[in-house]
Amino acid sequence: MSITKEAELEGMKNVSEAVAITLREMRNFAKPGMTTKQLDDYGAGILAKLGAKSAPLLTYSFPGTTCISVNNEVAHGIPSEKKILQEGDLINIDVSAELDGYWSDNGGSFVLGADTHHHTQLVEASKSILKKAISQIKGGVKIADIGKLIETEAKKAGFKVIRNLTGHGVGKSLHEEPHEIANYYDRYNTQRFRKNSVVAVETFISTHSTMADTQADGWTLLGNKGGYVAQHEHTIVVTADKPVILTEMNGIWE
């Protein structure tokens, strides 16, 4: 969407605060021995208290309130009573929601407890690359150039990117124009970021895979060559200068 009046900005701030708080609190609540269903139920309670509704549930009838992906799952992991969190797990939580007709999206990967499987470098690369990418976004910048930056920085850090998962426009629905803010340089994408537009920018930094494949459950995504993926995502308002990070309260850069 494009912000044209103060009420729209306030609406986006409110829903972005709801998803950001939910993501932050779910990350803090996660403990070894807990099921991903328990973690999702906790997040559902926070969203409900804030008056927000799960975007994947509303839009796609997703079997959960949030997406919780563990270890080799790239994205869209289904919360389950059978999936028990362990010390050292690489966990990704993606929270998106609707509130008063406005939609926002954010996510983050983290290591649960001690980093027994050495995922920290991957997680930190994803965080720092997202921060660098967002700092370069303003009206008129080519979307493809941000993809190039993400891919270049990933390679410098010794990693790859997932090419078929992208950031996107957001605001009056979960996915809007621009439909693809890729993690790589797409020379065929001539679109530019527009001032006052709202976009969800996300990194998918990978150890081995370059594509994500949907599994038999119809939701869970795994890498085509195995390994692990870290994702971080903020919803922002594009300006003529530095973007306004609406989901900053999620604390993924802390």
C-alpha cells in the first residue's frame, strides 16, 4: 500500500506493533521441552489480546496462528504437538496479522539456548544483511539492486540465498505490489521502491540450498540441497531518506 494520510500510518503502526510484540514475546517464551504448538498457542493469545488476527490463518487457512520452522525447515513450519524444541535448535518464527483492516509481517531466526550446533554465524549474517539492505532502501532505488546487495553480502559471509522466497508489499492485505523483493539480483525486475509505500523486506540466508521445496503436508518448505536457513524480516515505510521500520519493536537486531 501507499501511505496517503496520517490515519493509514497510524493503522500500520498499530498492526506492526502487534506482530512485533508477539514475535519478541514468543522468542522470549521459547524453551527446550516445549512443543511448537504450545509456542504457537502462546503467540495466539498475545495477538488476540492486542485485537489482531493471524494473517496466514485468515488468508490461506494455515493450520496455525504463526509459522514456526525448526532446524532444516526453511519456512511455513506447522505448529505441532509432536514437535518438541531442543537446546541448540535453530528456530524461525514468522508472525503476520491483520488489525482494523491493516496488515503487517515480521520474522526472525534464533538459536534456542546454547549454540551446540554452531548456527550463530548464519543467524548473525541474516540479521546484519537485513540491516544493511534496509538502510539502502529509499524512493527510487531499484528493487533488483537490494537483491544484489543481499546476495553479495551472503556470498562474502560464506553463504547462499534462497531464490524463490522473497519480500513483498504489504498493508491492505498480506501480499501486495511489489510482489517480489528478491534475495538475489534479478536483472529482469525493473521496479523501483516508491516513496510512502509499505513493504516487508526479508532475508533468507542459506548454508547449502538455493531453492525451497514444498513438502507433502502442503506447507512446510525444505531446502533443495539440505542445510539450514536463517530468515529475518521487517515491515517498513519507504521514504525519500531512511525508511521507517514499523516492526522495530520485535528486537531482532538486539
